[in-house]
Amino acid sequence: MNDFDFFKISGANDKLRGVVVFVHPGLIADPLGKRNQVGVISEADIALDNIYVDFRDKTGLFSTDALFTFLSADQIQNNLASLVHDKTSNEFMALRRVELLVRYGDVTEKIKAMQTARDNPAIQHLCVEILKNQLSRDFSNQYGR
């Protein structure tokens, strides 16, 4: 790895600190028992694929493919259009709540938004994605690879 790559990854590590995630419900190896739980990234080493997530009672170590994170608030808002035919549906109301909390909320409210996404599997594809996929896309977009 050259020095430029180190700084790109280092900046991404810092950018992840404070990001709200939830642990993949289908995670096979889960020694802490945090499957499907919401937490906040406290430390990240993308080069080693080590993501440390704080929960209320402990900190866990996960890989980027074991964690869901939010799509951007703009993407979530655009995805609301697919549910606009029934603004009274539970899915529409849950996704709207997620979008508002992600856009305007602090960490506590983003945790509530992630809990809403976790508890409503029908909207997950409209508001969350695997962290590994997001990082891959962000690196490609930012650095033209």
C-alpha cells in the first residue's frame, strides 16, 4: 500500500466513527450474541476489515459485511416514491420516519431510525445496505476506481 492509499483509508476510518449500524440477522459467528442489534461504530480499520461497534453493554468486533448502515437521506427520500401509492401503509409511515430521523436526527434519533428499519424488514432494501457495499461504492466514486 502506498502512502496515498493509507491516507484514503485513514480518512474513511475516521468518517465511520459514530455511524449507526445493525448487525446482520443472519450472522453465523456471533460470540457476543449481537445478531440483529443496533450499535454505533467506535473504531474502524478498513484495511484489516475490523469494525468496532459499541452496544449498551459491550463493544464487538465485526467485518464490514456483517453490518447494515443507512443509505443517504436523499436516497431514502427517493425510495419513498415507490410507496407513495399508499401513504397510510405501515411501510410508508415507517420509511418516512426513518428518512426524517436520518436527515434531521442526532445519534440517539438515528438509533431509533435503525431500530425502525430493523423491525420492518419490508423497508430494509429501501433504507439500509451492507456497510461493505457502501464503502466499495464510496471508494469507487471518490477515487475513480
